[in-house]
Amino acid sequence: MDWPGFFQGVAESVVSALLWTGAAWFFYFLRHKYVERQLRGAFSRIGVHTGHDSFGVTIKNESEFSVIVRDVALLNENKSEGFQLRFLEPTTDYLFTEKQTNKPMTIKLLSIVARKELRLTPQGFVELPTQSGSIWALPKRFFQEQTAIVPSLARAVIEYKTLLGNTKLIIVESNERSAAMLRDSFKKFMEQKP
């Protein structure tokens, strides 16, 4: 038996397997970062919901990935206290997708998509398919009883599936524009007379 040739063949196989494993891991890592970046960008544009008797946020899935929304909360400025919001209903708002070019904005009606596909998981989380949205809110009396906490930003915990089917969680906070809109809307909402 040719022992040096045998060991050389084994070494080449091991090196080849390590290279392929490294390439697969690198592809998996890049895809994970791409998905996470897409989700953070899409979900950081958190809208505001103001009803006659409720206040909350509208979260729209403008990404190309279906997700599960596990938790939505309004937090104070230093993020130390806040309110956990309750799922209210699918949105019937319009979903705007801004293009980076000079082409006009595309508009899609959510009421058709959201009411048909939106589901709750057995744990009570909200499945949010791509191009759909929902409202999370609390009644006005709740905010009137808890005047020590003034919401200044929104936070959502988003669950998504990786390429291998594993579950990953990310925490997304409202961007500065959404947070400013939330603060202004909350102030106006609390100043409204019943």
C-alpha cells in the first residue's frame, strides 16, 4: 500500500471539506446579515395609530420576508420603562414602498392582503406576511392612569427563519423620524378632550 499517497489523499479531502464548510458558513453569515439589515430598515419605520379611545403603533412588513412579531412596546426616552402594547387588528392603511430612483412611489392596499393572510401563533404572537401590517395599541384610560411614563419611541421584537430553518430574534426600534412623529402624536392624543 502506498502510505504517503493515502495520507496525501486524506489530507486533500480534509482540506477540501474545510474549504467547502467555510464557504457555506460565509454564505450563511452574509445572508443572515442581509436579512437582518432588510428587516431593521423595513421595521424601523413604525407608524402611529391614534383612535378615538386608543393609542399605539402600526407595524408594516415592507420586507420580502415573512416574520412573526413577538412583542411591541412604547418606551420612554432612556428606554428603562414603557408599555407593552396589545395586538388590535390588521391595518387597512396603504403601504408605501419608496424607490431610490425618480420613478413614482408604488402603492398597495393592505386590507386585501392583511385580512386574508394574518394569523396568530399558538403562543399569541402575530404572523406578519410580507407586504402586510397590523396595529398594536392600548386604551386611552391606561395612559391616563400611567402619566409618569411618556412614550418617546417604539420597539418591536421580530422573529424570522434563517436559511437553515433556525429561529432568530432581532429588536427593532423606531427610527428618529418615526420616534418624533410618535412623540408629537402622543402629546396631541393626551390633550384631546373626551
